[in-house]
Amino acid sequence: MNTTSHGCPGCGRDDQVQAVPAVYLGGQDAVTGRERNSDGDMRTVTRRVTTALSEALAPVPKEPTYGIGCLGLFAGVVAVGTFLGWVFVGGAFEDEPELPDGPYFGTSPLLEDPGPDLSFLGWISALALCVAALVVAVLVRRKTAFARRTRGRHLAEELWSHGWYCHRCGTVHFAGLPGEDTAPLTLQRFRERVWERGGYGDLAAHQRAVG
């Protein structure tokens, strides 16, 4: 990583110029605080905080959201709960009671009341299990697709590491790369150049850089 300061081609000064990787890492921090949980008890919570500038200088796109995982978790809980209810309350695997020999007229007093039919719980459990499995398949597919799409990130990071950010001008320029234009770039244009090098430049139009 290049750490030697270079003058900004925009303002011609170097006192506010900093390497892009340093700006990116410096804008990320872990913040710890105290808050109440759902039971009203105090707990310590640590959250990752990223500044807008750090996010704008990211060398790779954001990973796809995995909010659908909550649905999968809920479906899994429903599947387990209804299955246990079907087994232990509905007697899913109990043997049918044997009837004593002899003719019957009306209801035999020897037979116990079988209770309500809870076989529908088995169907609910199976359906919830299918939903959970489908959610897992979607999450795996998204993660695999993202990893495949960003497999050229090492090329993007190599170019990204030669970027310099001027805090005075709010622009980025490249230095130390033969043949590379050293003109100042906006954050969005810098993102496009870096992401294009990694093979995912089209994503910059959907995830715009806002410093």
C-alpha cells in the first residue's frame, strides 16, 4: 500500500490529502452503549458504525440483504413446534387401541375418548419446513452469486489502494500508477473506476457513492 502523501491536483496542496485505504478504515468503528431489552433489563450492545465517506470509498459493493432469513427462522420454529404438538398431543405415532371381542351396540364404555384430531399439525409442520428450506436455498444462492460476481475484487482493491482523498476538495485522485490519469475524481466516478476494474462496475449505478 502506498503511504507517501501526494499533492492534490485540484488545490495543489497536500496537508489534507490522505490515502483512500486509511480514510476507509478510519471511518469504521465499534460503538458500545447501554440499552434496555424487551424485558426492561439493561444490556451492553456493540454496533458497527460506518461513516458516509468510508462507505462511499468502499472497494466492493454491499452484500445482498438477508432479511428473508427472519422468515426462514420463523418457519423453522413453527415446523418444530407443530411437529412436537402433533407427536405428543395428537399421538401421531401411537398404536390404534385394540377393541375387545364381541358385538357392540352404540358406544362401548371400554373405549377411551381419542380426543381432538390434530393430524392437521403434521401438514402445517411439513409446509413450514418447506418454507424454511426454500429460504435457506435462496440465501445460499444469493451469497454464492455475490461471491461469483465479486471474484475480481483483488483487481479492484489493487487500483483502490493507489487512491488519495483530499479532505479539502472532497475528491479522489490516483498516484503512483504509470499511465493512469491523475485528474481529481468525484466519489461516484472513483467508485465507478474501481468497481469497473473488479468487473462489477454496473453496480455503481445502483449503489451510488454519497460522501
